[in-house]
Amino acid sequence: MRVIVQRAMNQICKRLIDRALPGVLDDLRAYSRGSETTGTQWITLWMAVRGISKTRPAWILESGTGASTLVLAAAVQKLRRTHSDYHGKIISMESVPEWFDIATANLPDTYRDVVEIVLGPREKFEMAMYRGYIHANIPQHDYAFVLLDAPAFSDAEGIAFCADIFKVMDLSRAPIIHGVVDGRASSVMVIQQIFGTAAARYWHGLYAAKFALPRINFRDTNLRTTRDFSTSIFGRLEFVKFRR
Ligand SMILES: C[S@@+](CC[C@H](N)C(=O)[O-])C[C@H]1O[C@@H](n2cnc3c(N)ncnc32)[C@H](O)[C@@H]1O
């Protein structure tokens, strides 16, 4: 059932993207001849296109370069055409040199004015009681939208999570950071634990989530147990420090 829902939703979202961004599917077909990317789901890409057109972010961070980069670039270029005061730009992070070279060589010239692809090897990132992985070398900008689709997040210790969304909180001055996650349930789980379930709802049938998160200082080391954690009558603890 889950697979059927996911397949149907992906087909619908592919059509919506084709209608919203005419010509982008041709660009993607040409791109896929030069690069065997694993690809981001159409569902996630449609959520990103909608989010970008609604929130008009000045800076977008893409974690994981590939076919998705073309879709984000087409969305930004459309917004630039329809809103003369909009000058949005995309930083697309790639952690693997081989994929960085392929993506840089294959990015169509038409998108180069809005996208910069940056090589950033994966790097450990520790925050509060969580451990994750980010891309190194993320340039400092006021990111207000993130597409989270990399880097690899498992290691000898088990499953960690993709943490670029929290690295962005160090770099950006945007008060709210919008974005989407493709798969990566562990990343969504950390977001839910810190900000609450409503901050990023996740269903296996979509295999994706969108979020809008206030920027927080997770390095605050003060602990006020009875204030920072709530308990239910069944003894369940919840970390609520950043929900106020
Ligand atoms: C889920 S992929 C990112 C996909 C990208 N957003 C796209 O639309 O193609 C995550 C990472 O896997 C690596 N990767 C890309 N293509 C790959 C492939 N064909 N096989 C294995 N790894 C790949 C890259 O390092 C990439 O950043």
C-alpha cells in the first residue's frame, strides 16, 4: 500500500513540476545521460518548488547536488522573472569529489547564474544530545530554505542524521528556516524531538517532510530539568527546551 501511494504521488508531483516549470524535464533527461544520480523524489522536489515560490528565500542551501539542483534552479529563475525584486541564489553542497566533478561538468549553462556547486567533504557535527553529519565548507549566507538530501549519515556507530539544517542555524540570520527532507527519517526525528511533531510531519507513504523552524541556540548549556523536559502522566519525557 505504501509503495502504491508513493508511486502515485511521485507521478502526480512530476506532472505538477512539468506544468509549473516547462522545459525542466527535458533538461533533466539530458542531465541524466551524463550523470547517474540517485535522484530526489518528485514528491520532495514539488514540496521544494512550492516552498520556494511561497517563501521567496534569498539564499537556498541544497545538501546533495544532482538532478534536484536543476529543479531548484528552474524554480528560482521563474521567480526572478516574475518578481523583479527577487534575486535568489542556490548553494549546492556535494561531499564526494567524483560526484562534484560530474555535477559541475553537467550543470546546464542556463542555470549557472543562480547556482554555485561547492565541494564539502562530510564532517561530524555534534549538537546537544545528538550526533550527525554535515558538509564542510558551507559558505556563510542568510539561508532561508534548505533541501536536505545528503551527506551519508551512517558510520561504525550506527545511524546518525543529516545535520546541515542545524549548521545553517550557525550561519544564517534568517529567523525562520524553511525546507524539505527527502527520506532521512533520522533527520526528521531529531527535528520533531527538538521542535515538536508539527514542525515536520513525516509519513512513510511520502518518504519526505517539509519544515519551518525558528533559529535556536542549541549550545545553551543551562539545564533546568523541570522546565526543559516535560513528563506525561505515564512517565514519558519530552525535550521541550526549544519549543517556547
Ligand atoms: C541522495 S543523493 C543526492 C541526490 C541529488 N539530490 C539528486 O537529485 O540527484 C546523496 C549523495 O549520494 C551521492 N551520489 C550521487 N549520485 C550517486 C549515485 N549514482 N550512486 C551513489 N551515490 C551517489 C552524492 O554524494 C550525493 O550527494
